[in-house]
Amino acid sequence: MKIDEITYSVIVPSYFEQDNLEKLIEELVPILESKNATFEIILVDDGSTDKTWEKIQALNKKDGRVKGLQFSKNFGHQYALLAGFNFAKGKAIITMDADLQHPPKFVNNLINEWEKGFKIVNTIRIDSAKISWIKKLTSKLFYKIFSFLSGVDINPGMADFRLLDRQVVNELLEFGESGLFLRGLIGWLGYPHVNIEYKAAERFAGTTKYTFGKMIKFALDGISSFSLVPLRLGIILGILTSLFAFIELIYVVSVRIFTEVAIPGWASGLGVVSFLFGVLFIIIGVLGEYIGYILVETKRRPRFIINEKIGI
């Protein structure tokens, strides 16, 4: 099959999603068939230890348009998307989650916007009342901080449910960096884009595997891999605290010279020293984070390893 014979590719990262995949395909295939164009659905098993891969194999036997990639271990959601990009053949590539919180019927809306000429069609999630206020607040705070630090505007509620034109995907595949943050990279590319809102559905089966720890790591990866501002803030903070320490030193010397009385405030002195050391360790931590990324980049290890392919 030639590349130009496939119009739509749908990439679905799957991590412990054995109970969701059949329902997803059942709802997604009729939507794509209604477009009267050829398509493929690439399910990427991100190192699941349940029966996710067996389910993908069964779906492929039932419908050859359903294809599969199996990672050798869990490499993460962003790399599952990247693997799909490497093998997708469509003119338009759609990415979505396997748990049906990204409604399959909404794929129609993405395609309609692409047909209008937009090369990037993003979605903005409208949170339901069941979403905790803490999650809403932290999500909004992260995107505001990221947008400020990176200079790339990302709206709160933006997820990896989107459509990308083949030209955009080809550009993304030219990036060789680790610590992928696709939302930032796609925004940075600057192609004609549109944001459309959708209401997230309930998860069909199972529980989310996106733990608080993974969210923190995702946030740190996004900021540190996409912006040098934390380093520059560290420099500014270091200058300010050095100035503060210098003023304190002048004060100590002046008291000693002009009052001829030893300074009794050991507590204040200890407080100043503790404060300065605290700032110093923060700056060292920021430097360490960036040095760690430099180390990972210089090793040039594969960003993911595929154990098995089916239908590809």
C-alpha cells in the first residue's frame, strides 16, 4: 500500500487498556468509515503487563486496518505517540487516548477543521463537575507557568487529543531530543492551527494510570526541556541574594566599628546563613536538572524500543 493511499491515521497509546480497546474500535471504525476514505488505527502498547497486546492482536485479526506496536517496556505516553508518528502513513494523523474519555465521535470535528485548511487542530477539554478543584488548579497553574517560561501559549485543558497534518508530523520527526513535550513542540512549530472545545466522557473501564508522580515528572520535563528561563532566574536570584549578603556584611562591619559592641544576634546570623544556603541549593538543583538532561542527550540512547509489530 502506498503512503498516499491512506488518508487518516489514528494513534492510540495503550497502557493497561485491555478492557477499553474493543469498545474504542467498535465506536471509532464507523466514524472513520463514514468519511469514505482509507484509514489505519495504530494501537501502541506502552509496556503493559496485562492482556493489552493480546487484545490488539485479536483486533488486528478481525480488522487488518487495526495495527499494533508493542514496546519492550513502559517508555511513556509521549514516546508512544512518537512511535506511532514514525509508522503512521496518513495524510492526517489523529492522536487520542484509549479510555474513551476522548470521544470517538468528536474525530469528525477534527477532520472537518483539517479540511478547512488548518494543519494543527487542538482540543480543549471542558472539565466536568467531578474533576477535583485541586486538579483543575494545578493544571491551570502549570500551563500558565509553562507559557510564561517558554513563550509558547498553551491553553489549560489542552491534551494530546488532536489532529496533525502530515507536514507537521514530518517536522516533528526531525526533532531528535529526549524529554519530549509534544504539546510545547507542536505549539512552537507555528503552523495554522485552531482550538476546539470538547466535553470529556467518563472512562469506559479501569482506572487512570496517570499518577501524581507522573504528572510532576511530566511538568518538570516540559519546563526544563523547553525553556532556559529557570537557569536565568537562578542567576538573578543568585545576584539578589549576594547583594543581600553584601549589605548584611556592611551592616556587621559598621556595627563593630561604630558601636564597639559585639553583635549579639546569633539567631539572625544563623537565619541569614541558612537562607543563603537554601537559595544556593535551589540553584544547584536547577543546574543539576539541566546537566542531567545534557547527559541523557549525549548518550543518544533510543527513545523507545519496539518488541513486536503487527499489521505494520
